[in-house]
Amino acid sequence: MALLLEKRGNEIQITQDIIEAAAGNVHSGHEIINWFLTERKNDTKACITGRVCIAAAACGQQHALGLLYEHVAPGNVCPVWKVIALFYTAAHLGDANQIRQLLRDRTPPDTKNIRGETPLWVAAQYRRTDVVRVFLQEKNIDVNSLSTSGQSAVF
């Protein structure tokens, strides 16, 4: 990715969809957002919206979300974005205690990332059994939620 951005990044048409996809990149969202903000700042800033911020949050990209926050008017920052990022990170890492706390704090449990995956889906994917058990005790969690590719958490 870095090579593509370095060699041909100036050819990429910056749109909200591109920035949203970058923000929702689980593995390198922070680096990509940082590159766009460094190399194509004005085009990138114009595309930062709530949808882009929720894409970063819903895949646990706390660092990318922090970069985005710097370019969102303070009145447009939604406090739940950071909490959703913590929720996804806890599901990915298997932190059942953090998940319990976030559920007590009424964090939206079925927020989907850009691939349509919920925190339950992520916990199941990474075989975080303790977290899956916590989720299954909650009656308001959709255990039948499908990803954008039509897969369930049980795949």
C-alpha cells in the first residue's frame, strides 16, 4: 500500500468513499489516513464526515479516528465514536471485562463496520470465546446479523 501511495498517490481521486475505505482498513487505516492528510490534505479534509469517522471507529481504528478528529469541527464529533472503537478493539483482543463495561455503559452493540461485521462477528472470527459468551448473554444483540458478503458470525 505504501508503495502504491508513494508512486501513484497523486493520481488517486479523493472521495468520501475512498477516505471511508481507508479509515475502515483494519490493518493499516491509520497509516493510510495519515498519508492522505499529509500528502493530499485539502482534498482529504473535504471528505471527512461522520460516516468516515464511524468507519474508523467500527473497526477499532482508534489512531485513525484521532487523526480524523483533528479535522472535524468539535461540535460535529460524536462521543460514541471513541466508545465504539474501544468496543471493537476489546472484541478483537478478547477483553471480556471491557466488553461487559461497555455494554453496561449502553454502547451500541450491533454497530457494523464497512464489511457489515459487528463486534460479535469480530469476536467469533478471532475465536474470542469469553467475549462471545458475554455477547450471547445480552438479549439485544442480533446473533443473526450478516456481513456484507452474506456471512454470519457462525461461518
